Amino acid sequence: MIACDCPTCRSTDPHDSRLRPSIYVQPAADTGILVDAGPDLRQQALRHDIRRVDAILFTHGHADHILGLDETRRFTAPQGQAMPCYGDETTLTDIKGMFKYVFDPATPKGGGLPALDLIPVTGEISVNGHAVMPLPILHGERPILGYRFGRFAYLTDCNAIPDATWPLLHNLEVVVLDALRERAHPTHFSLSEAIEAGHRIAARKTYFTHMCHDLPHAETNARLPKGMELAYDGLVLEL
Ligand SMILES: [Zn+2]
Ligand SMILES: [Zn+2]
Ligand SMILES: [Zn+2]
């Protein structure tokens, strides 16, 4: 947190140094899928040497998940194609509002604009032939999307899983769940709510994401149930 002196913000453990939540999925060597494009995208792509993005899947249109979208010019420039950007209708409207200059025909060309192809999610998505299943979840009042790639599912920014989505979470190897902090929050799972959801999903391994500075990495991990851990920046999972 800016201007915070709490133990997590002052920690020397690199696991406590957290950029905004986002993941990069490689279903095959020749395909890279980004889930969300937050304000730290440039730094994350440089740090983790992300060179190829074939599509971006948006969970929702909050600033911490879309503000890095302009950076994706670097991924479309070599191929010269528009970046497929998937999201629900609300998210695509949020993107058009936030990045007005990209979609305004009056914007002078030549300064470098991202080429974006906004595609509404209506069912299963295919990226280079790799299937991705959208998972409707609730972020407060707002329905948003998680995504399932084979036996891996990513559910950030949620405080409830609708009845119809539970069957889509069966038989997972790994699930990533939102867990903001201990105290209840109107739009995010608290840690105890996330643990409860994790037990019900019963993946082989459960990781938590979107933690705030209330949850120091090592101290929190030490008291989590078996098979559950806080994720951290740079965590790589092979499935
Ligand atoms: Zn702090
Ligand atoms: Zn959000
Ligand atoms: Zn968020």
C-alpha cells in the first residue's frame, strides 16, 4: 500500500511484495493467454519475460484488472492483428469507457494505439483451439467471470459462487480463489469464506489471491489448512 508502514508493507520477504492480480496461462508452447491486464502489466511482463499473448480474458472491468490494456500494443505489433479481448458485456462497456481514445475514430493515428477486438463471452471460448470455460461468479452485486482451463480454475474478485457454477468446479487439480483479508468485505471473500469455498471445491491444491496487507505471506500460510496456500507474484504451476 502507498504510504503504509505496517509489517507486511515493510516486510523484506519478497512474497509480501504484491503487484495487481493477473495470470498468464500457456495451454501449449505456442499459445499464451492473459487473464486481466492490470495497471502493473508492463512491469509484470518485463519481470517474467512474457513475449506472446494470443488473447486476453477479462474477469471484470475494475481498474485493477484493466488499466494496463494499452501495454498490449507490444504483443500485437509483431503480428499486426487486433488482440482478442474477451469479457462479459458490462466489462466490454467498461473498457470502451476507460479507453475512449482507442475506440474514438477522431483519435489521430500515428501515436500508437492498441488494436483491440472486443468479444462478448457467450459460452466456451477457444484460443488457438484450446478450450476455456467461463465461470459465472459474484463480485458483490455484480456478476463477473472466472475461467477454467482444463483442471485449473481461476476465480478472483468474488464473494459468492452461484449454484449453477458449482458443478463446473468439479474435479479440479488446482483452484485459485479470492481471499482479501480476515474481516468481511461486501465484494470479496474473506479468508475464512475462501477456505470454506476451497473445502467445498476440493481441488487437490487451493491457492488464494488478491490478498491485502492484512495477510502477511509466511504468517498466514503457517495457519492455513493442508493443501491451501497464499499465491505470490511469480508463482509458476505446471499441470
Ligand atoms: Zn500496509
Ligand atoms: Zn474487482
Ligand atoms: Zn480486483
